[in-house]
Amino acid sequence: MLSLLFQVYYTSLYSLSSKQAEFFKAQTGIDDDEDLKKHILEVQAKAYKVAPYPCIRTFVFLGLNLSDLSVYEHIIKLGRERPDALLLDIGCCFGTDARKAAADGFPAKNIIASDVLDGFLQLSHELFKTTPASYPGCHIPGDVFDPEFLTIAAPSGDVSPAPAIDLSSLKSLNPLHGRISAINAISFFHLFNEEKQLHVARAFAGLLSAQPGSVICGYHVGALEKGMVNTSVAGPDNWLFAHSPQSWSSLWDEEVFEKGSVKVEAELVEFATRGVRSCLMKWSVVRL
């Protein structure tokens, strides 16, 4: 019965914007709309067996989300102009944002896509019709709460350019402390409670390069006042901890980084899912 529901109801949710269609056709080499849909549905079914997440069921994994943020052009410029700039796409699922950034000019060999589920990273090659040999981007599975994968380090104060590093040999993010130019954390923080959100923020701050312009960005569920909110993002009657723009700014520009060392921008955008109204907070943290 679940299989029938999956095939009939969730398949009906499939829809690509003209921007998405152009991107996925260019990436996969599949020009026919129906052939492309068939390919994506086949990969989706495999991903659903890895983990039946809402983002898989509802095709959120196809979103070109990072490119919709105002800071995106700045990130692409870092990739083009800063020697050995690194981009980390964390909690990336198939790494669609990473692939889009590579297509737009950020050197693929300097992009790390990371997810707690290695199955999604493996399916990334199937979705985009690549292999580890044909696509130089780095895939590193791991849990950000596992110190063997990512420990908390103090924010770097060394603004000198870091030497190039061979990403293909990495087994964790720990060798990248103070080396990442841009971190994409879209739809990530709201998965955790307040304490764990602070933990992740400190962990990401330790990865970020001290060079001015280095940036952490994303969006996730937010609120006018910080606290627990009911949202349908992950299902009906789903409660999440959400920061407000004010508390989010204070977290980064006081608790995580030394006050005045970063510029934080955060804004709320209202949206509705299955009749439930929620707030999405778009944000960026830039080193000064």
C-alpha cells in the first residue's frame, strides 16, 4: 500500500521549473522531458529506500536552493578569485547545490559535499550520470556530532592563504579547520534542538577561513521569537526549535565569534505547507 501511495501520490508532485529543467538536462545529457522524469523517479525510488525523508518524497532534493540566496554570487566569486577556495555543502543529500555551484564556476575539485548518509552521496553520481573519475568534487559521508568526523575548534585568526589540500584523501572534515571559504547549510540547523544548533554553529565556525569574505549561509525554519514552533516541514504536528533573526544574530556575533568580527544578516520569509503557515529564515554570516 505504501508503495502504491508512493508511486501515485508523490509522483504527482514531480515538477521542474524552467531553470531546474535546463540545469538537469545539461548535467545528465537527457534532453527529453519524459526521459528526464523517468530517470529522476528511478533515482528517487532508490533514495527512498536509503531513507524515506520528506525531501525525497516531495522532490525537494531537486531544488537549486543555494543559487536563490543573495550571497550566492559572492560565493561563486570566491571560487573564481580566491586561490584554493573551498566550498562545503553540508547535509547535502545528493549535493545538488554543489553541482550547481560547479556548473556556475566554482572549481569542482574544491567542492566538498557531505551527508550523514553515504547512500545519498553514492546516488548523486547516478542522478547526475557521473562517476568519481568523471566528477572531481569530493564526497565525504559523516556525522557532524561525531568528533572523529568534526571536532569543535576555535575560529581561526590566521588570514594567510592556506596551502592547497588533496580533498580526495579526506576521511573527515577535521583537516579543514580554518580552511573553508564558504559553507552551505540549507535546511540543516532546524533538524536539531537549541543546544545542538549551538554545537553545530561552533563546529562550522572552526572550519571557516579567517580571510575576510568567508561565509556560512543557509535557510531553515525560523520564528519571530525563538522557541518551539509547530511546522509541517517534516510532517503534521511536527515541533522544531527555531531561532528568531535577533537570537540567531546574537548566537553568531557574540557566542560563536568574537563580537564585531562577523556580519550577520537574517530575514524571515513566510510560507505555507499543507495549510500550516511557517517562517523560513534566510541568513548569512560573513567574516570581516
